[in-house]
Amino acid sequence: MNVYCLGNMLLPRDSLPLKILPRLKRKLPGFNFIKYDPTEELPDEAEKLVLIDTVLGIKKITIFNSLSAFSPTPNVSVHDYDLFLELSLRKKLRKLNDFLIIGVPDHILPDKAVAELCEILVNQL
């Protein structure tokens, strides 16, 4: 199963999913962890779409399966295109199947994040 990890290595508070990606690959070799840039087109998945991303304002790792839990960001230019907009457009076009976003808080320690993410992925998928 593909698991897409999002983040920006230039922004420390948005980089954790990418920093722990190698550790996740080692711990869960049965999953295919892929670095995903939201400015690129999201691949069509035959199975459930699974994403790991930093979510500001949460206190613990949280599972989301609905876009209603998120607030859209202001879109001023094409540079503001983000995951929420991509998923919203796909939903509107009826091209979005089942999805799971595993939200990681920006302040969690890497060891704790890896342990919790591994548990979630094994139990949820």
C-alpha cells in the first residue's frame, strides 16, 4: 500500500513527516512510503488514499477521513494550491475515493511520531 508523506524541509514545523520517512520505511517494509509534493498531481489510487501530513493546532496524532475537519487556506495565487484544494477538487469531480489523512502535530518528538504512526498504519490498514 502507498502512503504519501507531505512536508517542507525548509520549514522546521512542517518537516517531520519527511524527516521520519526513512525510519518508517525501515519499520514497515510492507508499506510503500512516498514523498509527495502537493504542487504535483496526486496519483489516482485503486486502494484507499493514505497521507501523512503536519496539521497545525492539533495536540496528538489524529486520523481524518473527511475534508469537513479542515479550514481552507486563502487562495490568492496558484502558489496557494495545497492538499486541501486538491482533495476538494477531486471530491467535487467525484474522483476522490476513500482517503485517510494522518495528521501529525508540529511539536511531537520524532521517536513518538514513528511509534504511533506505525501502530496506526498496522491497525488501520
